[in-house]
Amino acid sequence: MNTSPSMSSGMVFDRTGISAVIFDYGGTLDTNARHWAHVLWEGYLHSGYFGRLTQEQFRLAYVFGERALAKAPIVCPQDNFRVVLEKKIERETFFLCEEGILDMNEARRMETVRSVADYCYTYACRVTARSRQVLLSLQEKYKLVLVSNFYGNIETVLQDFSLDFFGRIIESAVVGVRKPDPAIFRLGVEAAGCEPEACVVVGDSYEKDIVPARKAGCRTVWLKGEEWQPTEVDRSLSDAVITDLPQLLNLL
């Protein structure tokens, strides 16, 4: 696995004066920059029932599920990530059946929900185990803050994956601000108790993490991976680009 960091614009990352690291959660700590749509699609294929389901049809179901969880209080504070996955996939499969894309009875649908959730949860367990080692190392030198668009249960998820290294957590469902609003990163800086330039933000989404973090005055490290769809961006907004989270230890 590649372990050498890729620097944006040929510049060497300057760690001078950094006292806090602000992490994104979803897509950063749990998938190592693979968009969750790709992981879920892989889970559907692994279940063995979806030979005639196209990726474009699945993407429609993915968006439906994401909106459903964002609009209504479906996720409870005590839900771990396995439960969140089941709730998400249940709504995706409901959409696919309602739209006539899939034809399965309720028992088969719920069996599918469990199968896909099992695959994706196992995937997240593997990735978060690697992320844990990164956080364990960084906590010795920096204040760690989490800034995440999540459903109100991020603390339960962190405990489930043994990722409870953060002194402060800024969660969109709790503070009422969502990325890409730079205000959520300003709350992260305030939680870190230092100036914006002393904070480095690490995230997988260029539009939701890197751009607003720079607007908030923070330094940034973009964890670039398998995005929702390939996009061309101005990398000058990122102080460094990495493709594997452990590469962060070469920078900080």
C-alpha cells in the first residue's frame, strides 16, 4: 500500500504552529476516502441477488435513503453504525421495490437488508481499526476535534468503533449547522481553543471539508479517494493531498 504523501502544488506541508487536528468522520475515518455509495453498492453485489440492478438505479435509491434519514428523526442517539446501516438500507430497498425496480417479498427484502449491512459494517470495522492507530498516535501531540454531518448518534458510533479520542465533537444534528457551511468549522476551531491557522482540517470531501475549512481560516489536508463522481478541483485550496489516512503521520 502506498504510504508516501502527495503534496498539492509541489509544496512541502508546514506543520509549524499546528496545535489541533479537526477530523471529518464519514468517508474519512470509516472508509478511507471511499464514498459510502461505492461501499454500499459493493455490499449489494456481494449479497448475490442484484444481477439486474444497475448502479444508476442504486444511486437513486441511495439518494432517497440519505434524504429520508436527514429529514426525519429515524436514527436514535443510542444507535450504533450497524443499526444506522440497516435503517439506511431498509429505505433504499423500499424505494427499489416501490419503484418496481426490484421484485421481492418482505422476508427476502429484510434478509437483503441484513446481508448488505453485515458486509458494510465489516468493511467499516476494518477501516476504523486502521484509523484508530492514526488517532492514537496523533493524540499524543495534538488536540483532536471531530466535525461531522451526522444524525445525532456520532458518540455512540465512535464508542462502537473505539474511536473516542476526541476532546470535543461538533455534530451537525446537535449544533444545527451542516457542511459545507464554514460556520461548522468555526465551531470546531472554537472547540479546539486555538486560532484557525493553528488547526489543520482532514477530510475526504473537497466541497464539504476542504473549501469551507479554508474559508474558516484553517489549514487543510485532503484525503482523496473514490468520490461520488470524478471531479476536477482547484487543489491550491488544500495544503496537502493524501490517498491513505496513515500517510497523515508523515505530515504531522
